Amino acid sequence: MLLTVGPGQQFSTIAAAIAASHNGDTIQVQAGTYTNDFASINTDITLEGVGGMVNMVSTEEIPNGKGILVTNGNDTINNFSFSGAYVAPSDANGAGIRDQAGNLVLNHDYFFNNQNGLLGGAAGSTITINYCEFANNGVSDPNSAGYGYTHNLYVSNVTTLTINNSYFHGANIGHEIKSRALNTTIQNSRIHDGPTGTASYSIDLPNGGNALIENNVLEKGPLSQNRTIISFGEEGGVYASSSLQITGNQILNDLSSASALAVNNRTSVTAQITGNQFFGLTANQIAAGPNTQSDNLFLATEPTLIITHPWDPSDTSPPAVSPGDFGQPTWLSFGWAATNFQVVSNDTAVAGAVGHTAASSSTAILAGGNAGQAADMAFGFNDISADRVSAGGATAGMAGLVSASQSSGGDAFLLPQGSTPPLVDPTMPHGTVFG
């Protein structure tokens, strides 16, 4: 059943619609601000903003002592923002969403200026976060009970936490991301302290688990409260099946500390650290604890941080950009919205690769290669109509090679620099060479 909320709709408050809901219902909420509209969800439903963002704002101590929304079912929440969440000072652990049971999916949501952004998760459940932003959550008052114990995102011992194409920044004292999940996957996302953020760890996995950290941009800010960027297993109680893969990321350090460290592995598991780019760190600052390293690159210049909103449909920037290194292709993957246009430059590598797994009708322009050389660039995609691909080597008049790689249904293009690429014809046999 479809339920509607807003002026002239079936319900005037989100809480009333949730109270009337049954399993399988969709609640469509008209865009706007809903103040102190607190609710607990005990059904399996979808909440979605219509016509823009639904802003759930707390201006008072939350009566349930937990969060603006408390989720207890298999719920999906789209196009919502949560701000101002706080509870009694003796606890100071309020959240935009307090997740207590079931599987939770968040799409295009925004959590900011709460004691916690999202808090919770239950054993056996999953949390999936796509195109969301978590900003300036956490308690900054040193006299508060929540000081140092509140975070942008804090997930308990769920089975799986999946984060994709999202943006975490400016956490207060606590961590940007803290996960006790058995399986944690963080891909294609931005995790920045920024110039004023005081977060501790960028990613904290205190009990280990199976972790994949891939194709992200992580930045340790100058005011960070801790020297470590990624912490693994520091609290003990490590899952028996733990593993740690850190691959294809940009890991940037702006903290003036000789003891700054990219990865602190406190387990007996060997961390795999491959194909990353590092700035502001030396070879001795990459990892402590068991690890293997390969195909990593040290940058002389820090890349500019992308600070756009991933949930904003007008945002056309990909969340993370990271070229290949040492002349070897590195398979990267990040999603674009359907109307995106983005130039991905690769001026410091002989070869680079960008993967595209976005929706239909996306556009990508690739440029790369060292001066005086043509660049080999790998571009793979699934069966996607109306994709435009351009690749040019740095040498004028020479062609860059774009080849189908590590993807189902990839087409290859051989084009002179500056030429206009053809549209992919989805009716053509894959493997066709154009140009």
C-alpha cells in the first residue's frame, strides 16, 4: 500500500504514517522540513522523499532516548536528512537513526550535526549505505558523557556493513566510520577530516572482521585527535575469519606528526595493501603489524579534495578518483549518476584504469599518460547504452589505447587525442574496435 505525507496528503506527520503502516508499504513524504517528528518503525517499509529532500530536524531532547527514527524492521529510507539529534546529557548518544533490528538500506540520505549520525545494528542483520553523507556528527563538549564515544557512523556486530559512493567528513572527536561488523565493505567513497575536523580514526574496525577498503579517498586532517588513519583489531575480540584488503585508495595525511600511520593492524592477520596512492607519509608510515605491500605510489602533490554532496542529483562529480601507478593498470570502479560528466586526469602514470558500473546514459571522458608517451587506459563496463568514451595519450597525434578489461561486455576504442568518440551501439557485438 502507498501512504502519503505532507500538505494535503493522507497524513500530516511522518510518525502518523509509520504508525499506520504494514509490512511492504511505501510511505512517500513530500519534500520539506518535519520538526520533532520522532517515530519508531516496527514494520518492513520504504520511506522515500518526493520532490526533494525530507528534512527531519530535532530541536528538543528526543523523548525515546535513542534517535529521530528508530528502526526495528527491514527498512529502506531514501532522500531523507537527519539533524540536531540529542538525548539526555547523562547518555549523550542520540542519533539521526538508531537501528535495532532487521536489514537497513539508506539511499541518498544526509546525517549532520547529530550526537551520532547512524548508531546501532543487530547481530545477523545488514546495513547498506549508498550515496549518503555523514557530516559533523559527534559530541565536541569535553564535559559531555558522549565526548569521544560518538561518531559519524557507528555500526555494531551486524553480519555485513556495505558503504558505496558516500561521503564522511568532519566528525567531532569520534571516528568517521566505526564498524564491528563481521564483514565491512567500503568502496568508492570519500572519508575526510578536512581542515577543521577533529576525528580520531578515519576507519575503525576494532574487532577485525573481513574488510575490503577499495577505491576511496581518505584524508587525515591537521586537527585529528589520533595519528592512525585505518585501525584494525585494536580492541581485541577479533573475528576468527578476519581479513583486511586495502586497495586502489588515495590515502592522504595532513597531520603534522612523524608518527602518523596509514594502517595499524593489531591482529595476526596479514593486511594486503596494494595499488594505493599515499601523500604526506613515508614508506615507514604505511603500516604497523603484519602486512604485505605492492604497487603503491607516493604522491608529491596532494590531490584536491572533492567536497560535493553525493545525495544531490545536481552533483556530477564522482566520489573518488585514483589513477594507475608504476605503469601498471590498476582496476578502479566508481559510479556516476545518469547525467554526469567528469574528466579524470592521469598525468603521473604511464597507465591508468577506470571502471564504470553506473546506470544507463552516463558519460565519461578519460585523459592520461606521461608527457611524451601514449597512455594505455583500460575501461570496462557492463551492457550500458549511450556511453561515450574518450582516451588520448599525452603525445599530440598519438593514440591512447582503451581496451575491454575485467568486465563483461566491454568494447575497445582506438582514438587519436582530441577526437570525438563514437557512441556505444548496444546492438553491436561486444569486443568491437571503433576508430
